[in-house]
Amino acid sequence: MTRTDQPEREFEYGWEDFEAARKLLYAVTGISMADSKFQLVYSRLARRLRALRLKSVAQYLRYLADHGEEQEHFVNALTTNLTSFFREPHHFEVLARFLREHAGRGRRFSLWCAAASTGEEPYSMAMVALEALGDNPPVSIIATDIDSQVLQHGRNGIYTAERCRGISTARLKRFCLRGKAGTPHQDMVKMRPELGRLIEFRTLNLLSNQWALSPPFDIIFCRNVMIYFDKPTQRKLLERMVPMLTDDGLYIAGHSESFTNASNLVRLVDRTVYVPVRRTT
């Protein structure tokens, strides 16, 4: 399909609208959208047009410029929230080993999940913490995301049984509550309160000049996030995050992400697991 050969749509939408929408998204979030996302942008924004009873994407963008409160809905609509429990399981083995090896002498662990989405990742981290350190582990997890709606899902801690396929049978029994058979909740799973007590869900835009965080962190999980940013933005974020790590801390990236070109900031020690490089004077 060419840029001039567009199908009929419910709302008026063209390449100029797409360019304006992705330019705004980049300005607000730092996320770069490829040309291949043309149809995705339309389908996501169409929901907002219906809700606001607007007739075109151009009209929506004008509305957005005059109604600051709509920006949150705009960002929520266009950000991707693909996640699952114990996704890329090797990283959770690294987390368990780190906690066990560094536990003791009154040490408390501060972990940051920088793309929490609907909560599967921080809940997986909390399960590992309880397994590694026992009941009431000295662990706090800050779970952030730019999308306020998915964070509320995480706070609720309720998922379909299908979404929980990545949780082993033993973990389901220990950490989860199943809905009773014959009730409307029979196919639902709720995370136990001892997991939620370790996690604080917080809205955060990685592109903001100020982050409402309290470093240092022992481990930063920032997985499958950088792929949505261009190289300069990736570098800028890494330069901000690495100094927030303890000297023995870990930066954990997604398996499709690599920072071999940032050898002055981080050093690879395991599969997409990095330690900070500290400059000495």
C-alpha cells in the first residue's frame, strides 16, 4: 500500500496526521515510531475519537493541543505493554543469586522495574525475593511505567489464568489465589498480599527531566524498553540510570538489547546483564 492508496476509514486519517502524532509522541516520551506503525496509530487513536465524538485524527490532535488532560490518554493509547510473568527467565535466576549472595549484615535491597506495564514483571521479582530471602524479605521494588492505566492493573494484581501460564505450579500454589469454581472469578488469579507489600507502582516518564525516585538501586530491570528509543535517547537514559546503581549493582536489559557501544558506562557480565563502570580519579 502506498501513502496515497489508503482504504476507507471511519475517521479521516492520512500521513500528515501520522507524522504529527508520532512527532508528538516522540516529544513527550522519546519513543520513535517507524512508518510500519501507520495503521497501529490509527487503530489506537480511533478509540479516543469515538469516546470524544470527533471526526478526524487532525481534529483530535487539535483537541489534544487545547486539553492538556488528554495527553495521558494519548500516551496510554500509543504505548506498547507486552509483558508476561517470568519473561526471559534467566534474569530471575540472576536476581535470586544476587539476593542470596549479598544478603546479611542488615542489608536492604532496592530494586527498580523501569517498565512495569500491567505488573507481571515486578510480581515475578517479588516472588523471587520471597523465595530467596524468606518471609518479609528486606526488599522494596519500585515499579514504574508511563501508562497510568496499566499501572492500576498492576496495583489490582488480578490476572486471567491464561496470563499466568509463566508461573510454575508450585509458585501458583504459594503466591496466588485462584477464583472459586462456579463463580464469575473462576478463571481469574489474584496475587497474594505479601507480594503487593513489596511493590510500589508509580507513574514515571523516562524522558522527564526529574524522576521521583530514591536511588541507589541494587538492580535495575529495564528490559525491552530501549528498543523503542533512538540511539541518542538510549545513551541519555543509560547515562542517567547507571549512576543510580550501587557499586555492586546490576543493570538488566532485554535479550534484544545490547550496550557494547557504551563500554565506558557498563560492562557485560552475563546474558544482557551489566555492571556499572566506575571512573577512578
